[in-house]
Amino acid sequence: MCRNIKTLYNFDPPTTEEEIHAASVQFVRKISGFTKPSNINSAPFNYAVEKVDQVVAELLESLATSAQPRNREAQAAKAKARAIARFG
């Protein structure tokens, strides 16, 4: 849906609240169509971001896997290599 929203599950070190919040803001921006909401829309926008934060945190806490946690640096290197291959 949005290329700026990254996978947050099963990382070592675990996902931070800041990462969850950033993904929530991106999600609400995408579905609302607002990069920065007007004053009249800022309260509902911020409320939606808070709710998405809560749901994402609950989701990440409830998921279970037997896979080894992924390494952030290795995932970033793979993404960089894909970008170079795609865009040159």
C-alpha cells in the first residue's frame, strides 16, 4: 500500500514505539490523503494515529513465530541493493 511503511515484526532489537508511531502516521496519511491535516482535521487525524498505534502494538505483541529474529542492518542492506537494481 505505502512503500514507506516497513515490516515491524520479528526484529532484533524489537520494534520501538517511535517506529510504530511513524508507520501509523504514514498509514493515516495514506488513507486520509493528507500530508498535513488542516486545523479542523488535526484532532480526528491525531486520534486515528493514536488508535492505529494501539492496534499495531497489540498486534505485534500477540503474534508468535518460531523464526529467528531478523537483523535490521541486513534488511536495510537488502532494501538498498533492491533499490540500486531497480533505479540504478
